[in-house]
Amino acid sequence: MTDELKLCKDCNYHKSHDYYGTGSGASDECLCPDFKGEINPVTGKYKENTCFIMRMYEEKCGKEGKYWMEKLPPETKEGFWSRMFNFREL
């Protein structure tokens, strides 16, 4: 295993919430399916799992990025339409 740091911004589960272009990542969200987040007792909705909190606790992703998955390349238009209409190459 390499000693390379696994950055959340390079993870497939990362969702940026950098609306003002600050680059701080303070409110970026982790969409890892293994963690739904806690339920807000007021609204009944799931709270967002921020990347910061996920990396802070070892029982979650931790410093080493236990649930980190390499970001998948964006889907091409051709791939999207092929999937939508079940095209097959002959």
C-alpha cells in the first residue's frame, strides 16, 4: 500500500458544496452509501455527512479513507443514450 493521502475531492462519493468558490471544503458532503447520516429530530430527514466529520472519526472513514473509492470518469453522451435505450454494438 502506498503512503499517498486519499483526498475526499478525488473520491467517487464526494459532492462539493463550494458555492462561493472559497475552496475550503468545509461543507462538502460524503455520499458513501454505507453511512446515511443521523436523522434530524426536528425535520425527520437525514443530516448530511460532511467529508470533514467522516474523516475525523475512525469508526467512519477515518484519516486513512477506509471507504474512499477512486472517482469514476464522467459518462459520455454516447454511453448515456446507449444505456437509456439499451443499444448494443453489433
